[in-house]
Amino acid sequence: MRRLLLLFVLVLAACGGSSGGSIATQEPVQHAPEISNLTLSPDSALYMEGDGSVQVTAEFSFTDLGRDIETLHVRMSDGTSLTIEISELVDTVSGTLTEALEVTTADANGCTVEIWLVDKAGQSSNHLSAAFLVTRHAPEIANVNLSPDSARHMERDGSVVVTAEISFVDAGLDIETLWVRGPDGTSIEFDESVATETGMFTEEFTMSTETVGEFAVEFWLVDSAGDSSNRLTAEFRVIDMATISEWTSRLRRCRSHCLMLCGTDKYSSLSDMAAQY
């Protein structure tokens, strides 16, 4: 009986009985952070605005029972990756965080911004993404004037210098090139590099006067994104002076005949008479 009792006591001692042993403490449960409601401000820009990038504020809500958020991670669709230390900014279980980021405007398809948090235990939150839109604005030609818009047949030995005056509208502020296509199909390229929303510029080119008739000259603009404007045409006339002289002689004869029959001249000039007929 004594042997059995001694054995029982030894077993209790080996198992750490309640009289002198210690109870193991349970490890604390780690809580990964969570994020929600990601917004970007601004959430859009014009193509190549800010010379290729603009500053954007990312704002989001967070919850972290462990109160041990350490870093914010950012990944963008252009390949940019950022790790931002924010542990000193977070001392509550929940709240709102903001961070300024540089986002590209050089991609006409826009950019995606992805964020997540990592705590001191290395646990990651859920990931959130927001789209940053990049918009293109093709320029528009409002009006085209040629000066002069006509010339005599074979004037200046077969060609004259013409000045084109072009008014435009461009919300993208990135006009790069003016194209002019002559009636013979030849295109001329002018470097404009205009960075205003509205305005006017002039360019000079030559027009042939070797053939009598009316000839269309076509104009359009191209911006730095490669977008083309509408196309406008302006007419340039080459006048046959022999035909004009012949018509002038006919009008003079008609005017004299009218004066002889009617006893009065109801036309103050040959141009009035030509307009009547």
C-alpha cells in the first residue's frame, strides 16, 4: 500500500501538480488589418498633364485590432511599387489614412492603383484597387482663311505665296503638328507646339497659278497623343484674265445698248450689271 501511495505522489510531482507548478499562458491572437473605401483625388487627368505625371491623394479607411500597422504598400499598373512607413501615423483601432502619390498621365489607357497594409507581425490586409482615368482631347479647327484666296493665271511666274490663318480649340493643350494638303496631293507638315486652349496661328506655303480653276486646300491638326482634329478645306482660285477681259467688254456693250434703248443707265457700275445677269 505504501508503495502505491509513493508512486501516486511521484506521478503528481512529475505532472506538475497544483501545489508548486506553473500554468502555460496562451499566445495572443494576431489580427491582420483590413481596409475599405479607397478613393483617389483627383481620379482623372488629361493625357500628358503635368509633363507625364500628377500628384494624387489616396484616401481609405482601416481597421486593425492589433494596433500595429507598419507599412502601406502601393502597386501601379505602370510597374511602380512603393513601400511607405506609416506606423507613427496609426495609434487607433480604426480610422482614415491619406497618402500623396505620383500617378502617370503618359499612358492614354489610364492607370490602376492597388494598395494594402502590412502590420508588424508581417500580416497583410486585403488589397483594394482604384482606376485613374487618362482622357484624350483631340484638337478642333474652328476656321481657316487664305490670304490671298485668288490669283491671276501665271501670276508671279506660276506660283504665289499664300498665308493660312487657322483658329483652333484644344482642351488637351497639346497641339503638335499642322498638316496642309494641296490640290496635287502633296502634304506639308508644320511644327506648332501650341499649349493653349484656344488661339490662332498662321503659316505660309506656295500655290500654283499655272492652271485656271478652283482648288481645295485641306487642313488638320495632330496632338501629342496622335489624335487628329477635324479637317477643313479652303478654296483658292486661279483666274483667267483673258476671260475676265472678255466679260468686261461684253458688259460694256450691254450697258451702252441699255442706255441707248432706255435713255438712262440704271447700273452704277459694271459689277452691278454683272450681278444682275
